[in-house]
Amino acid sequence: MGLAELRGNISLALHQMNNASILDDTVLNVCLNHISLALFQADVHFKLVSHILTNIKNIAHNHRLVAAPDKRKIVHQAIFKEFCKVLDTGKPRFTPEKGKTKVVLFVGLQECGKTTACAKFAHYYRNRGWNPALVCNDTFSATSYDQLMQIALEDKIAFHGSLRESDPVKIAVEGVQRFKNENFDLIIVDTGGRHTQEALLLDETRRISDAIKPDLVIFVTDSSTGQIAFDHVQIFKESVAVGAVIVTKMDVHDKGIGTLTAFAATKIPVGFIETGESNDEFEVYEVESFVNYLLDELHGLLKEKTLDDDHDFVLSDRELEYLDEYNLRLFYQDFQRTRESRKLTKGRKPEFKLYVEPPKVFPEAKEKSILEGLSDNKKNRIKFNCFLRIMDSMTNEELDDPNLMNCSCIMRIAKRCDAYVSEVMDMLEEYKLIARNFPKVVSAFSDLLDHIEKINAINLINFMEKNRLSNPSHS
């Protein structure tokens, strides 16, 4: 199913509830049943789902006499808070300090993305001013050594490892000591992948930890583990003092939510989640930002950007007149011409294309980090590309007929192009603003043509008069 599909299923359930004329028990139960089904598919424990639904129903029942709009808002807030409760793993206590050497040990099962997580962790802190180094002591798999060394070379991060030494403890000690002597302030140690049944390999992890005395031990698991992550981390805790978790492949597997709730139950904080293949798709886990993304439809409503009957793309008769003259297709064609002109003037793809990839998770945090420090010109370019991506996904009927822009149509467009509903609304408002001024532009242009014709007529008369006076014989 994947995180994106889970998000879509939850958004659809919330959207149906928001569009109901009356929020009674039947409507609420249908919505909550859809949400619970989505959570079960994401491998969230039955008792936890039941607890969420019971709390939301109790809150709704306690406010049953409240007016419909206020009751809907109360239910929205209850859903948001309950999701935050079950997904809140707490904050990691460890914080690296620039100029002070800290050692971080990575442990985890085989094929969980641990080596890649090490590299992304180093990349994240290097981009924020730290001086990281990578130590590979995985003698269990030569592939991990090659992979980590290649990534370190490409990202220009210091690397230590050995293909000849068979003792992983010795490799770890030598690497840590070397980088301490060279004054690196963040030393990241990768270990071999382990199976929970392999007692000898788990003991090896304990001996490495005892030898290098890390400031933090990070347990890495991928999102496919679901509820089983609870058992996995407990086994590792018997060998090493796990202080934080990284969950990888959140964009791929459908059990990511179940995995996060398992760590919330263990009270071990999730520090980062991996949301894609590139180095930059590695996010600090902030529970509220994550729930905002997960409950996209609800998030918009909590921010007072609703999509109820009062906030559709409502058009007056007067607006329909000028929108018929300047429809979305003309608006779209203007955007396309602008894009082509930019390509011609620069002779290459514009740099701002790098900034407009649709975020997969944490859209609020990612949008903030992308726009922070950018000039107004670059921000406008980001907005331009977002609008263009939305219109690229629209059908011919939607581009030609503004009457189709109702609530459900806007939701379909947003889901189709992986955009926020609020972004589609912003694009439509921009279109209305330009279309509203279109008759004025046409009128001004027409007046200009009339003025030019009058000037030409006067000039022609003057020319003919001068010609007649200079040639009296023709009169």
C-alpha cells in the first residue's frame, strides 16, 4: 500500500465526513471505520486502534449538543491529538556538539538499510557544519564495505575500514581512535547486519560497544517490520543501550505507521526517518509535522482552509462571464509559454527545478527548509512550478470548464499530482485574479487600437491635405 496510499485512504475518509451536511453518529462511525481499516492495513495493533476510536467517540459524544461547525472542528482536533499520542516516540536525549568528539554506533538487522542510514546521517550533519567520519567494521559482508566507502568518497566524508582484518572490534577501535586524533567531532560506526537468532553476532555487537564506548547507539530498522519492531529492539537492548531509532524506507512499505507506534510503545525515540533514495530524503522525525502530512485533509481544515460548501471554488455570474473569456486552458498556455521562454533564454533547464520536487513526508518542515533564505524571485519560481505541475495533471474538461471546480474535483486534482489541497486552491485563486483583470486588459488593448486608428486617420488626413495644397493643379 505504501505511506502515500495510506494517507490517501485517511484523507478520503475525512473528506467524506467533512462533506456530510450533518455530523451525526452514523457519519462519524463510517469515517472512523475507514480510518481503522487503513490503520489495520498499516499493521497498527488492534488494541491501539480501538483505543484511538474510543477516545474520539467519547469526545464527540461529550460535545453532541454543540453546533455542527464547532462539533466538526472538535472532532478534527480529537483525531489529530489521538494520532499524535500514538505516534509520539519522544525526543532523543543525545545532541552532538561541534568541536567535541561524539561516537555514534549503528546496529540493526540485515537488509534494513543500516549502511545507507549511516551515510545519510553523516551527510545530514556535515551539511549543518559538523565534521563527520565513517567507520565500517562489517566483516560479515564485503558489500557493506564497498557501499559505504563509495558513498563516503562521493560525499567527501572521511572513511576507515579494512578488508584484511577479520576482527570487527579491532577495526572499530582503530577507526574511532584515528578520527579522535584527527579531531573529527562526529564518528559514525557501522556494524554488520544481525539476525535476532544469532547470539554470537549479538554478542559481537556488545563487545564493539564496550570497546568504543559510544555516546549513542542507534537501532536501524525498515518500515516493513511493523509491530515486530517492538520485539526486535528489545532483543538488541539486551546487548547494547539503544538510545534512538532510525526507520528507513518509509516511502516504500505499508507498515511504517505500525513500526512507529511500536517504538512509541517502547519509549525509544525515533530520531530520523528515511523518505526516499537521495541523501536529502532523510528527515528529523517530528510527530506533529508527520501527523499533519498524514492527515492532509484535516490539516487544511485546522488551518482554516476548509473545503466545505462555503469554501469551494465558488463563481458568481459576473465571474463566470469573464472566466468563459479566459478559461484555465488559456491560463495554462500562458504558464507553458513562460516556461518555454525561460528555457530559450537560459539555454538549459532552470536551476529552480531542483526546488520543486513534491515532498513525500514532512511537507511543512521540508517546505520551510526549502524556502528559508531564498530570494522572493526563487520563491515565486517555486510557486510557478507548483501551479504548473497542478495544471499538467488536469484533464481537458477541467481546463475548459470552470464550473467543474467543485470540492470533489479539487480533491481529485490534488491527489492526482501529489499536491496539497491548499496549493490547488491557491492556484485557482491566482487564476481568478488574472481572469478578473482579463476584460480590462482586452478593453485597454481595444482602446489602444482605437487610439492608434484615430492617430493614423488624422495623420492620413493631414498628409492628404498637405498633398492637395502642394499640388493645386489636382484640385
